[in-house]
Amino acid sequence: MTRSNQLPATLLTAMAVLCVASTGCLHQLVATGMYVFQGGNVVDAACTELEGERVVVLVRPPASNEYRHAGAARAIGARVSSLLQMKVDGIDVVSQQEVDNWVDEQDWENFQDLGRAVKASRVVYVEIDSYDLYKGKTLYQGDAEIKVSVYDMKNRGKLLYENPLGQVLFPKNSGIPAADKPVQHFQAQFTEVVSNLIAEHFYNHNPNSTFAMDAVANK
């Protein structure tokens, strides 16, 4: 075996030794393993319109369950904002505290007013058309319908990008017993899955990151 082939295995071994058995860490370990296995496969950003811009992220819960799922929408918005701030070049993301203050006082239909109010040049508007954490009464399976849009506030709110993600399932193939973990734990996992799928539109990424999350759904 050559030295170049030994290095990835050494890297993964070191990660396994140093990494505690937490959901986030195991997620990263599995994702890294898939990345190395595929030879460093990376998918380009579908939209680069956020680079170098002041961006506000607004996540709208399903209209029929606006108050019931407001907390989930805010958690997704906060996580997406964090991912964009970490991974998009030159971006300045408006704090979710400013977003939450606006949402408490305004109508969802006036979301472009939020962009103007916080002096954002881009609005990332995420519509959750449906959202559920259960498959039946005794199994967890996250299920959401999501659409992502980007608006240019420097050009009268012009639509720059739109992508209906369609149905997002977690885990993809089956539910997991609700007795195995608190609902708050499962919702946090689902938030991570949804947030990554949204944020990855805007930076280069490993296409197998969702596989890694499915691998730890039962943790």
C-alpha cells in the first residue's frame, strides 16, 4: 500500500479515537469517511448569490399550523443562518434575534419588509408547506415539504433563485420507536437534517451528508 492510500485511513482512525459518541461527532465521522471513500467528491453550490452580501434568513412554518410549529421554524432559521455564516465567503448574516423580533410584530406576507428593516441585500425565504415528527402514534419520522427562495433587496425584491426541495423524510426508509428518545432529541436531529439540506444550496458540500444523519437516526 502506498503512502497516499494510507493517509485517509490514518485520518479516520485519529478521528475515531478523538471523537466522542455524540450525534454531531458521529455525523461528521461518517460524512468524512464517505468523502474519502469517494475520492473527495464535492458538489458545487447551486446558488452563489449570497457571497459578499448581507443576508437575512426567514423560515415560515406551515400556514395551517403557524403557532404550533413556530419554534421549529425558528430553530431551522437559526441553524441555517449559522451554517451560512460559517461556510459562505464574505457573508454577513442578520442575527436570528432581529428576525424573531420582526416576526412577533409583522405579517408573514410582508417578508421583504424584513429585508429592508435590517438593511439586508438578500432575503433567504424558506417556506415549510407541511411539517410532522411522527409516523403514526408510536414512531418518529420527520416529514416536511420545503421551498427555498432568494430575493434581491437591491433590485426591488427581485427573485434570484428558487428551488422546491419537495418532501424531506428522516429517517428516509422507516420510522424509529418514539419510546427510544425524547421528542426534543428527535426534533433536534430533524432540524439538523432540514437545515443542512437548505444551507447546502449556497456552498460547495459533500453530497452524502444526509446519509450520515440517517446512519445515526437511532442514536
